[in-house]
Amino acid sequence: MIQEPVSALLERVLLRAVREHAAAEGRGQLPPRLHVGIPGGEIRSFEIHPEESLDLALRTEVLEAMCRDHLARDAVPLVWLTRTPEGHDLEDLAWAAAVGCAGPELGVRLDLVVVTRRSWRDPRSGVGRRWTRLRRPTDQADQAAGRSSG
């Protein structure tokens, strides 16, 4: 569960997830997706079909399978759910419960955030950030985050 104060590194990583989702979604609406990895790096994604009923066991199995490659390389991935801003609190909490089950089974602490075009939020703690307008990253911000602009 993400708590305040949120570290500067995690803030940058989550802002990148919001920017990437906003860019991918454009003006259309993408279906909800579960992502495992690090925004800007290697990511595994799972498209969520609202008509499919996934119980806690299936959600947990999906998460564990998605996390194994990262864990095999000694990297604990971030788990995030991208969706439209409209309320999906029950779905968010169902995935949060699966993250809560998968983490101990894998022997790591996993966090889940819900990412929309303008925000991220931890559905368990309620900690999050919202922007009215996202600015493009500057070269200096990219360099400070350890990325190059070339």
C-alpha cells in the first residue's frame, strides 16, 4: 500500500505511467488493462474484458504469471491498472485484493495503482495525484529522472 510521503522516484515513475496512458489513449477510450513492470521499461499487459468474470483465484494467478519474469531477474515490478476515469471502485478493489494475495505467495510486496489520463491512485490507501493538465517532460526533467532525450 502506498503511503504519504510518496518518494520522489515513485512520483516520477507514476507520472510517467499517467503520461504513457494518456498518450496511448489519445482521444479514444482503451479497454481497461492490467500492467506489470516499470513504466518506460519492459511491461507485460493483460486486457480486462468486463463481460468476463474473474474471481480472486484467477486474478491472483494472472498477476503471479505476469510478475514471474521480473522476479526471476530480482526486480520487483509495479502493478498498475489503466482505465477511464469513471468510477470502477469494485473492479479496482478486486484487483487490489489479488495483488494482496499474489505478493505474499511470490515472497514480495506488490503495490497497485489505478492510472487514468490525468491521475494515479492507490485504491487501498487512497493516496494519489491528479493533474488538470499534464505538461510534456523537459529534457532537464528527463535527465534528472535518469533518462536521455536522444
